[in-house]
Amino acid sequence: MFKIDTAYCSDKYQYTMGKSFRDAGMTDKRAIFNLFFRSAPDHNNWAVVSGIEEVLQMISSLGSKDSSFFEKFIPGDENADYREYLSKMKFTGNVYAMREGEIAFPTQPIITVEGPVIEAQVLETPLLCIMNHQMAIATKASRVTRSTSKPVNEFGSRRAHGPWAAIYGAKAAYIGGCNSTSNILTSDIFGVPVSGTMAHSFITAFGCTVVGELEAFRVYLKGHYGEPLILLVDTYDTLRCGIKNAIKAFKDATVDDNYPQPYGIRLDSGDLTYLSVKCREELDKAGLTKCKIFATNSLDEYIISDIEKQGAKIDAYGVGDAIATSKHNPCFGNVYKLVQIDGQGVLKRSEDKAKVINPGFQVSYRIIKEGLFKADITCLRGDSLSESIEKRETITIRDERDDTKITTFISGTYDYRILQQQVMQDGTKILKDIPVKERRDYYLNNLSSLNETERRLINPHFYKVDISDDLYDLKQSLINSLIKEIRESYGTEQ
């Protein structure tokens, strides 16, 4: 069986750059890279972190290929020494990261990689592959689950972009607030609750007749009695036969409000609001008041919000491709940028101000008052604001792009949390294994600590995210130095 070493799910140019670093004698230069995003999907300003565990597994697999592997894309006798170097190159540096389930904001380092420049550089592509996929799914799941107070189950494996995406996307969706997944491998690997009942093919396998539908229900109830039971009622006609056959089958099998497990029906087509209301009336009339109504059918956060405003009588939802492919925003925007080399801050300058990165070795603090998140501040590690926060002294933060926006937090009135913790030391994972359910609970606790206006799906209030004066000054000094050097070297003509 072909085994994928995810550290090598990479781009050739990572390794061509590595050769040039080595040729230039830069092998031992200490580099710091930050993974972060510039803007969040759907005009929000935050995202949900997922994928850290898989990143650490990926980094740990570096150095698992022999030299012949590299000959395919770095050929030639003159490169034999470099290929041998790569075959033995394991990651020996440090990694700092946010927890899975953390709520992250633009420009904050979600992952910081510190190590020899070649080792850190070649991680870029696989690291972004993992994080962009899982954060897209976790963030979309957050949006969908925030659109309702009812349970949402992830049912998207058949629409996912391959088995790997299905398995790890379902894990990310669970961290982002989903109650369960339909994917049995995700359940097996991560312990995520698994759910699922029947497809239309099960009904039609008993013949394309109303009698066949009733027989399918009876067989299913008999074979799964004692388990949660959901009958799919829209195969032929939801109201004329589907709900009637379901009620008859439930009663014949003595499944009623005394049944010890959840039981219900599923709607997968048509006007879900109208059908759920009518089915609820029929179920209540039959004395099946605890029978749940489960809805599927190309749902997303906007459709769910609309049908709930219309008065739908739906108790739980199953959402597929909208979550599994992050349908409205399938490409998450994490980037991986060099911010320091041998102790000196570096940055990429751009005509687009949003693309100018923050340089230096950074750490982010979350300011907390009375259980609510009030602001995030990214500092240079050990700078003056960082020290003041850790001493809980009075601090003042200013908006980087609008110095009239000033907020002061008085000494003794706030607490803080450091968002990036060391998860790998000298190439060895030190992150404690945490059950996926705890990661989901951590996200839900974080969500409850945001103001409700910041949790809105449409036109949310933007949470305060700033940088320290020392970080701002380093950034501006590098930009000003570059501008000065360009002018002195090449003048001002275009």
C-alpha cells in the first residue's frame, strides 16, 4: 500500500531554494516563519483553528525518504551531496502554535516555526495544505452551527475532495461545532460521534410502491430496535404516504414517546418549512410528540437561518457539501512568511498595504475582562508592552491604521491569555494529546466569550486586534529603510 509522508506533499521550489541556501553557506542561519491569514471568510474577522495535530505529525515525518527519492526532481551527480543531506534532514527546531479550537484573527501568528532556514522553508507547502483545508472547514462549520440553536451533523464525505479531505474535514467540522459526522473513519480515528440512518435506495430496494416503503420502514425498525431510529419519508410523497407509513411503522414496532432512544423522521427535499410544520401536526396528532424532525438537502447557514425565521419545526440538521468543501469560500487564506533571520526582523513590502507583514518573533495576548474577550494584541516577544501585560499593568493600545482609536485597560481590571504555546522543542513534539471533544469544547467556550455582536453571521461587529508600539516601530523602520535604499540606489522614477 502506498504510504503518504505528508512532509513531502510539497512544491519543488522549496527544495531548489534549500539548495541555494546551502550553496550560500546559510544552512545554520536561524529562521522564523509565521503562518497567518490576512482576512477571514464571509466578511467576518475571525476563524477557527484546526490542523495543529496533523501539522506536528507532518513535521515529525521529515527525513523519512532516501536520497533516490530526491533524484527525481533534483537530478545530476553534482547534486548527490545535497540529496544525501535531504535524506537525513529532520526538523530540529521549535514550533509555537495556537490550540485547536482557538478563535484566531487576521495577522496573528497561528503557527510560528523557528529553526535552521532550510528545515523551516521546506515545511511551507505541506503546512499550508493542512491548515488551509482544516481551517476552511472548521470556520464554515462554525458559521453553519451559529445559524441555529439546533444540532448540526456533518454529512459531507461524498462531496469532499478525496478521502483525506473527508476524514480530516469531518474532524475539523466537529471542532467547529458540529455534533457528529457520518464518516466512520473519522469516528474511529478521533472518537467523533457518528450518525446515519438510510438512503432513498434502501426504500426503493423494497419495490417502487407505497407498500414497499412501509415494508422498508418495518424491516429497518426491527433490525435496529434499541438504537436511535430515523426514517426517511420523502422518497415518494412526504405527506400523502411517507409520514403516514412512518407513523404506522413506528406504532407497529412499539416505537413511541416511551422509546428510550431518540427517534424521528428525515426530510430531504421539498419545502422544508411547510413539510416540517405539516409533519409535526401529523406526528403530534398520532401521539408521537417526542418524534424528532431531521432535515437535510443542500443546507447552509443562510438557508437554515431563513427556514427558522419562517417557523420551521425542525429539530436537527444534516449539512453536507456546504461544510465539507467550505462551499462559499473553498480556499482559506493562510500564508507562511519569513519574519526573522538570525535575529533580524524581515518583511515583504507591497503596494497593497494589507499584504505588508509584521516582522520579528511575535506573541499574541488576549485581554479578558469579566469573562469576555476584549482585545488581542500581538507583540514582539519580550517587548515593553508584552512585559506590561504579563505584569497586568495599565496598558494603552492604538489601532495601527487609525491612531484616534485608543483603548486603555487599567491595572488589575483585566486578565490575559497567551495564544501561542510551544508545541515542539528541538524537533520533538511536546504538545499533550487532547481528545477532539475537548478541542470542540474549547472552541465553544471561546465562542461564548465573544460579544454576541461579534458572533453575527452578517455585518458582525469587528473585534479589536492591534499590535504593540515596538512591533509597529520595527515594521515602519524596515519599510522606511527599504524606501530610502531604493531611492538612493535607483532614484524615484518609475
